[in-house]
Amino acid sequence: MLTDITKSQKEYGKFTIEQIHAFINLAPLLQQARSEYLIKLRQNPSKLKVTMPDPISWSYAYELSINEHIAKVVELCGESSAIIDFSNAADPQQAVIDAIKYDSPLTPDSSTPVQSILALTEPLACSFECMIIYGRYIHDIFAEVKADVDGAMSWLFKAIRIDPNIITSSTFQDHLCRAILLDDKEFLNESQKALKGKTGSQAKYLNDFRFLMQLLSESNASDLSDKKINELVIDLGIYANTSSAQHNISELIRKHKKIGNHFKF
């Protein structure tokens, strides 16, 4: 049942604190579902050849915007009308939460090839993981690389640590070809390091903090002060309310601004 919440009750742009909490708790469940799928797949690798006999590729999806990518997933599952319903709901964010809680998950038609599903869901999962770990969607990193934004390549190398398949993309291939022609050893060395590197373990509070900041960046909450965000982090239980909490959270906010995230404070 859709909760009736007016805009005036939403203290954080498009979200109430309860809705932010619900989305943050949803993130690890999605990651767990993907992990369980990959574990089953790797336990029976021969099944991959049967279910996916054609060449597998998904890096093309990163050339899309995150919204275009999500729209394609929804369309593949035959749920385009649901997006319209969410948009027309009195509280779209709560409508999404209620759908996740009480309705069946997005399920592609049984006739849809598994490879078509994987080619959209796997890069979406990787992009979401990149946002959780580094605070940026892979799609946004690609857009900045193509726009030749200063520092964008260093972000692309971080993204490769999340999904090595990025090196098969047309965006990366373009830069690789140019690096070979110009004997750009720095690019080639960084590419090799990225392929060998790992993201390392991440503290849960850091993942939750980055996810929170992304939610705020997409929720018309650009006028929130550092103090208000600090209080929100405590209220959500992302960071323990200790004597040093305010200082430590302020430092997280400062670093978040520094990495060039699109959130406007």
C-alpha cells in the first residue's frame, strides 16, 4: 500500500529519512543476489556455454547514460508501464520502495535470451558497485572521458578495477589505440595496473555514506548544509554518534566534494 507523503514532509529533497534508510538497506540485498548468482554460475561453468552460446559482451552499455541503461532493463522486462505509474504516483520514491517490498521483481519474458539479460544487468550491477565504492557511476565516468574532462582517465582506471570488461569498450579502445600510436607508456602502464588491481575491502559505513550522497545528489537536496548532512548521517546510523563523529563526518563530506562528485553543496 502506497504511503501518502506530501512534498512538504520531505526534508531531504525527494526523500524522507525513512525512504533514504530503505534504499540504503536495499543496496546490500541487491549485491548479495548478484553474488549468489555468480557463485552458482562458477560452480557449474559448463552451463555458461549452453545458456550463452554466442559471444558475450556488455561494455557497450556504459556508453549510455545511467537513466538510458535503466530504461532498457525495464523495457526488456516489459515493465515500461510501471515507470509511468511511478512517475505519476503521489510519492514516486515510496511507490518504488513499495513495489520492491510487495510486488514481484522485474522478470524478463521467458523467451528473452539469457545473454540479452546479462548484457544489461551485469554492467548495471558493476556501475552500481562503482558508485558504492568510488562514489561515481561508470556511465558518468565514460561521459567525462568522452568529453575530455580533466582527471577523467584516472577515474576510468578505477572503474576497470570494478569491471575489467571496460577495456573492450569503444571509448577505452579509442584511447588505447592513440596510446599505442603515441607510445604513451603512462597510459599503458596504468591500464595494466588497473587490470591487475583490486578495489580492496570497504568499510560498510563508507559504502553507505557514498550511497547516501548519491541519493541526495539525485533528489533535489542541493541546498543541504554540511551540518544538516552531518546530522542525517548520524540519524541514519551510518556513523556512530561518538565525540569525534562530527569531525570525522565533516572530513568525509570534504573529501566527497574534492573528488569532483556532481553533488552541489
